[in-house]
Amino acid sequence: MKKKPKQIAAIICIILLVLLYIATLVVSLLDFPGSDRLFAACLLATIGLPILLWIYIWLYGKYTSKPTMADSSHSVSEKDTDNG
């Protein structure tokens, strides 16, 4: 089964989020110089990564002219049924 680009991006995002959660936990438990800044960076990335994925999916939908879950309208299923 061939994966679509947005599915691949979502899988990569999930893997990165899990790694970020683990890194955030490890950094919070360790005490070394600069750990507070690294902890803040991990938290920022945990928030920013899903936002970047949403933007990617939205732009992909605009580029391909296909409805996506990131569209502002909530009638994506209605658009899908109109096309075929």
C-alpha cells in the first residue's frame, strides 16, 4: 500500500513527538548547565511541531486542490462525496 505524503508527514510527526516527550522527561530529570534552556526548547518544539504539521497539511490541500482535515470548513466529507 502506497502512503500519501500527508500520511508520511503525520507518521514522522508522531515519531518526533514521542522522541520529544522522552527528551523532555530526561532533560527535566537531569541537572547540568543549560538544562533549563534545553527543557524550554523541548517544550516549544512539542507545541510547534503539530502546528507545523497542520500548516503542511493545509498547504498540501491548497496545492493539490483537495479537501483536507486542515480546511476551515467542516464539510470535508461533503466535498469528498461530490467528487465521486
